[in-house]
Amino acid sequence: MQKDRLKHLFHRAVFFVLRYTAARFIKRRMRYSYEKKKGPNAPSIIISNHNTDLDPVLVAMSYSKHMYFLASEHAFRKGFVSKLLEFAFSPISINKSKVDASAIAGMLRKLRAGANVCLFAEGDRSFNGVTGQIPKSTGKLVKTSNADLITFRLEGGYFTSPRWAKNNRQGRMTGRQVNRYTAEELKAMSVAEINNAIERDIFEDAYERQKANLTRYRGKLLAEDIETALYLCPICGKLGTIRSEGNRFFCVCGLDGVYTETGLLIGDSLPYSTITEWDVWQSEKLESIVVDADDGFISTDDMQTLYLVGPGSESGRTLVSTGIMGISRDAFHCAGYDFPIDHITKMAIAGQMTLLFSIKSGDSYEVHSDAPRSALKYREIFRILTDNT
């Protein structure tokens, strides 16, 4: 007990030091402005939307009180950096490729000990600029925690650090508290009402905000790796044929476009001017492609590396094999191994394009690629296949 108290005091000290020393650098680097708030004094869950790797720091800069964060278990597999992260901040690890009950238990322990916890309920950064859905279990977690709820919204993050992009850009970011709900108020709300409040408060549509207040986000190689998000060509209708170079993206069929500093897509042959519009179309088109698919591969990519995740190596993962990755109606194939679709419990994405999946035996895997390719298309194909079974 005394040991836990001393660790908590140490984490608070680190939080305060970094909050003040790093704030000036981050404000200048990311052109970030934010609302300052005292507290929170009571144990609170702070929930924000999510678009950049530095979002935990950006949220923390608004508050005078220490908070713990949920972090993907990938953050714990980066050698010395991970050890430093764990020593200084003790984040709560969550496995994105499976339902992680231990992460929820870890959150509740922190809250019941009187600490504050910050999480990004979407569980993912946005590929298209629109805040994703939150799990329905979020409202139940908030209600049973007996903690206050604070909702926070970050604006401008998608164009500052597009999830699909090779490089970050400089434009403008802001952060502010949207609402605070006391534990007593939450008791009077249903789980559905809490979920609706969170979704409303943290919702952000990057392109709609651009329409209202146009901002330029300057940087280099603005379009590179856009194919990790745009996996389906609207001209020829083929999967995985978009490529990028510099500020341009193109397809073998003749499609040619430019990603601009405002995030708009321009080109004579382009039917869409925003990534959001393109993504809505490709998501709908992919549904029909999957439904109409025969027994062969729906999509494939060469030179993929498969890892088994877990103890046994310093990095937390063990190399399995390298080879072709593909998905069919019945199975996910990777580097010479076949995983029946009905044996896969969850498929997710870490970072730009690392594909994660877990199987019923409890094993978890990662698929890495040296060349740009879309993990999003595999996750979406898996979602369509499992929704239709």
C-alpha cells in the first residue's frame, strides 16, 4: 500500500514537471492552443477524441491535476523507451486486438484509489477525419465507476497528423473541455444516454470544420502513403492500386490527383474532393465486392511479415514467417499460414498500417509491411464477412 502511494506521488511529480516544461515546446511545434482548467478534484474519467500520437499530452496540458492514460500494448514493446514510459507514467496497457478485461480492471483500480484516468473511447485514430463510434460498453464503464465524467474535444488534429501520412504538418490545433458530468448526474442517466452524451461531445468532422474556418497545414510529401487509407480506386474499381509520391497520388488506370495544404483532393479525373467522401464511397463499394466475391482472394499483398505476440523475445513478439497476405470469404492467409475467418475473434490496426488479430485459442498476431499498403481494407473486409455470417 505504501509502495503504491509512493509510486503515485512520483507519477504526479513527473506529470507536473513535464506539463510545464514541455508545454511551450509542444504549443509551438504543433501550433496548439488550449483551455486551462483547474482540477479535476474528484476521481474523473476524461474522454477525448483521438487523432495524433501526442493527444494524451495535449489533453493533460489543460488540467492542473495528474491523470493516468490507457495506452496500446504496442507502446510497451519499444525497448528503453517503453521502460522509461512505464517508469515515469505507469500507463494502463490495453490490447487492441482482443477484448481486454484487464485494462478495464486497471482503470477501475486507479479511479477507486482516487486517481483520474484519461482514455480515447474510439480506441483508434481516424483514417477519414470523422470521429469513430465508441463501444457501447463505454457508458456502462462510466456509470459503474462512480467517478465524474469529463468530455474533451481536440480540433485540427486530423490535418496536423493524418493517420495515413508519412509526415506531420503545421497548421492549427485547439483543445477544450466540452462538458463535465458529476457522478450524481451520471447515476440519473441511462447507459445509452451516457454514450450519446460522449459521442455528441467528442464528435469532430475535420472537413466540416475546414469549411467553416479554412486553415493551411504545411509540410513535405503531403500525399505520401495515402494509399494506406484510400484502398479502392473510384475510376477502375480495383483494390490496392493507388500509389503516392510527393504531393501526388495516382492509379495505373490514369487517375491522378494532388493532396493540398487544406486537405482537399484536386484532379481532373477525381470524383471526390475529400478523403471523407472517398472513404464513404469505398466502404459502400467494398460491401458489394465482398458479397459478390467467389472462393478466391478478395485482396492480396506481397512481402508481409507475420509475428506472434507475447512473451519469448525482448520485443514482445516472435517472427513467424514472411510471405503473401490475402483474405478470402473463408480464411485470412498470411505468410504460409491459414486462419479460418470464424476462428478470428478480432481484427484491428495499430499506427498507420500494422494489422493485428487474435484467434480463439487466445494467440495474438501482428502483420507488418515495409511498403505502404492498407491494413484498413483487411479490417473492413473482415468486418463485412463477420457481419454477414
